[in-house]
Amino acid sequence: MTSSIRTGACLLLDVLTDLGVDYLFGHTGGAVIPIHVELNKRLRRGASVPKFILCRQEGGAGHAAEGYARVSGRVGVALATSGPGATNLATPIADAYKDSLPTLFITGQVPSGAIGTDAFQEVDTVGFTRPISKHNYLVKDVRDLEWVLREAHALALHGRPGPVVVDICKDVQLATVEAQNPPRTRHREVIPFDAVRAAAILDALASASRPVVKAGGGVIHSGAARALAAFAERFDVPVTTTFNALGTLPFETPYNLGMPGMHGTIPANYALRDADLILTLGGRFDDRVAVRGFATDKCIAHVDIDPSEIDKMIATDLSLVAGLDDFLEFALASGRTARHPDWLAQVGEWREQMPKPYGVSDYIKPQAVVERLSELTQGDATLVTGVGQHQMWAAQYYRFQRPRQWVSSGGLGTMGFGLPAAIGAWFADPTRPVVLIDGDGSFQMNLQELGTVVANRIPLKMFVLNNSFLGMVRQWEDMMDGGHHYETCLARVADCDADCTELDQTCRRQIPNLTGLKHVYPGLATLRIKDPAELREQLAAALAEPGPMLVDVWIDKAENVIPMVRPGHTLAQMIEA
């Protein structure tokens, strides 16, 4: 701490520095000027202070904090002003909440005496973030600021991680700190580890004929990936890794079945279809995986640190509220083992279709782009995506090798997530290449963050799978809505036929021309790839560029994401071709 007499802005930066916060992703504005002034003063005198990364929009800053949190496992921090600055953070807050990411969102607020007067840039930040955050605070007294910040940081990280919001009035930032209020007393009871329940789950796993583990993102959050691998081997049980758990097991691990669900792998969905016991570890039963008939004639077991998830969507036969590190440690120390040779033989046959083979055409197949990038990076890149078809192809065809290398928006499905999240991912770990696979629709939603990329000389390698469509919506329209492509074509202009529903491979009107962005953002290199025969060579050249690189890859416009379980259908009705 710098001195005994400080302003609230000084105190905030002292606390963040003491907590080990390295980066603040954000944007400035009237209600946080005192914080930025203090940042500048400290920079001028060479004092230790978190590095501020000026993003071009607050939503981008929030997603960058998410990307940082996913890759580092530490708390990602975003800072924004009041009013529109705070409301622009709503999407990343909700995104972090759905995917349980340890994030801290600090917002400015109008002076405490002006609250409730409709003051300029006033909005009820605590009110609108209450249902989309793990917890939130409004600080109106500087004496509460330190304990609130420390508690918020701890809440974001511990237990089931999630976003915490701290809204700080401007007069608090300017006030002199002369005394501190003590932290509030919390009364939540710690749930003790129940060895009897844990043993019952292990007994059921050993006695089952066709058990499957459904591993969720909680395995990564708890640092239990290695323990899970040992657990799978000890109990001879195949493991599906949900969207948020990709990378938990290396791709080549025989027990790894990949991602289950609507666009899951064939082995993962077949195993869940035929299982007699499904053990979910640290994951929700969301509607994209727990499809119709998911639990029929199966024993369902669930281990999760969050008691609210038990029996929330799917009734369980066996359950345990515990951290996964504690459960897996208990399991490995128990001396129990199991063998399921016939079941593993069947699973091994299904794994031959992981990933599913795809066809060839005169146009670049998006699956081939992901496979070539996986080969060229030896499966070791930090892989970031936006949301859409490209996201599912990336999840299916990249050969993940480690936890925390997959950065993508799961539960909320936020288009525009990819580019700013890749910025945060790079700051979290600049020692590995950061590869962004995006779609032309998703990429445009936060295109302005290219300014952040070039300003900070971030060597991102960005590959836009360009099909001139909002591809996932187009796929649904073709498969379930009679091919009515209403406003999903990104090449449409005012003089197009309003009734046009054609999927014309030759219509490649570029809005925007992605390769032209090198003239808009100095320091950005661009490349367009159209020829399948040149794909690998040109991808390799792009990856070899020393600085930021944007690659516009013209893919087959008609390609769909397969397999697919349509809404309202069962795993047995999965479309494979």
C-alpha cells in the first residue's frame, strides 16, 4: 500500500495490485475518470500497476476478460464507465455466468447523491446484472471499498467460478480513505465431503455394464484433468468431454470420445445413447446435450460443486455435492477398479468415426481448414472461435491436447465473442500461438477490436471461414424451414431479388472486403485463400507471419455441420450425413 491517506481510486488500484491483477481490459468514461487519472499518475512515476488494455468497445473488453480467465484460470478484470459503458458489459457478464468464468466487472456509477435522479449516464447496474452475475455490489461509501473488492475477487474464483460486478460511485473514487469498515459476516455453511455417497457412485460405476463419464467444464476449473485421465483408466470408462471441457483429455486418448450433444461426435452420442450409467462430473445437463429421452432407462449420477445443479434438469439416482478434485482424489485412493472390455471394444469401433470423414468438392471444405491448422500447430495452439458453424467444425476437427486451450462461448452462444476473447487469451499466455477461427458473420460483430490488436502488436492469426451467410441459421432454414433464407445472406444488397433463396456458390460479394482491412488497420497483414489445392501451403504461410494476420478463407457455402440432433429429437435420431 502506498500511504495511509488515499482516495478511493488509489485504494482500488492498490487492492488490485495486491491481488495480483496484471491486466485491466476496458474503456474510459466520465464515471471512471478518477481511476484512469490515478493509473496515469502511477505510470508516470513508474509504480507497479495493472496494465490497462484499451479496447474499442466495452463489450469487447468484457469478452477479452473472459478469454484471459479461460486461458489463465485467474480472474479476468474489465473496467467500464456508468450507463452505456455498464450496459455494454451485459453480454459478457451473462456469457461468463453461463460458462462459469472467474471474472470481475468494475463499473463506475454517478455520485451517490445523484442515484435515482435519472442523472446523466445513470443506470441501475446492480439491478440489471443481478440475474446474470454470481454476485454484485454497489459501493456508496469509500469505507466499504476494500473489503468489497477483496470479497468480489475471491467470490469470482472460488467454488463454482463466475462473474462478480462491483459498481463504484464516482464520489467514492474521489473520497479520502480515513477508515475501513469490516467485511460483512457470511453464513453459508460448507458442505462436508460425503464419503458414503461418493462410494455409492463408484460402486455403481464398477457394476455397470456400459458406463460413460460426461465431463464438464468443472473438471478444468478444478484443475482435475490429470486426475480424470487416471480415473478413466482405473475404472475402464469412456469419457465424453462437453463443449466447455474440450482439451480435458488429449485427442488421442483411447477413453476420449469427444464432444456430445446436438453437433457432438458419433462415438460420444452413441455411447450416451447406449449407456446404462451416465456419470456427470462438473457439468450441467443443458438442452443441447440432454436431449429428449436422454435419461430413459439409465442410471444418472452427478457430482458437482454447485448444489443448485443437482436435479435441476435431470433427476439423478446418485449425487454428490463436492469439488471434482476432492471426488477424484477419493476415487483414486479408494483402491477400487473396474473393467468393461466388451463396452470399450464397441466404443473403440465408434471412435474410428472421430472426427467424421467429409467429402471433397471444387470449394474449400471448412473441416479441412481446421484439420490443416491442427496439423500445422501440432494441436497445441490456443484455439479461439466466434459462434456459428465454424465453431462446431473447430470443436469437431481440432485435435486438442491440453486444458485451457479452447476458448469459445458455450452456454450463451455469443456471436462476436471470438476476436476480443482472442486478445485476452494472448495476454494470458503469449508463449503459445493464438489462433482465431471465426465466421464472416460473427467476426463482423466486434470487428472494431482489430484496432486493439494492431495497437498492442498482438500476433493473432485470424482465419475467417467465409461463406457469405449466417451459416448456422441458413442450415436450420434449409433443414427445418423449407429453405427460406430470410436475411441470412451476408452478400445481400438493396437491389437483390427480395425473394432470392438460392445458394449460389458464385455469389461472393464481399461486405466488407476483409483483405482490404490492411489499409484500415496499419500493421495488419491479410490474405485470401480460394483454391483447395493451395490451402495447406497458404495456411502455413499465414501462421509464419510475425505479426497479426487476417486470412479470408472462401469455403463451400453449402456445407452443413454434421452430425446433428435436431431440436425435439433423440440421440437415436442423429443425422449422420
